[in-house]
Amino acid sequence: MLDLFTEIQEATGVAYLFVTHDLSVVRHISHRVAVLYRGDIVETGTAAQVTERPEHAYTRLLLLLLLAAPVPDPDRQARRRAERLKEAAS
């Protein structure tokens, strides 16, 4: 379904307002992002900026929740776990 939104957008130039807590979806389909916390916009930027270098604590929390979700590939899961442990140690 998300890929269909992207295809329609590319074909027609339409813009969407998409609301989600899932930052993996945000990375997949969004160009610009606004993060709302308790009804206020607390962070804006490109999808890459917001998901790779979050500034607000709520955005960082959403990313931690994303990183906590397991992935089906055990090798990829092990790499993610090692990266998180390395970041936590630094």
C-alpha cells in the first residue's frame, strides 16, 4: 500500500499528509517530516535529517522504539544489536 502511495505521488505530483508513529514508514515514503508532541510541532526537516539526526527527545524515543523492533534476518539483527551496544558504550 505504501509503495502505491509513492507511485501515485511520482506519477501525479500529489502531496500527502501522512500521520504515523512508525519512523520506518516515515523514512520509506516521506520527503519532509514534522514531529508532533502533545499537539505542538517539536521538530521538522527532511526525512533523512529527522530520522538520522533527531534533535528532540520525543523523536529520539520514536527512533529507539524503531530500533527495538526485531527484524526477520538473524544476521542483520545481530549487526543492529552490535551497533547499538557500541553506541551505548561511547
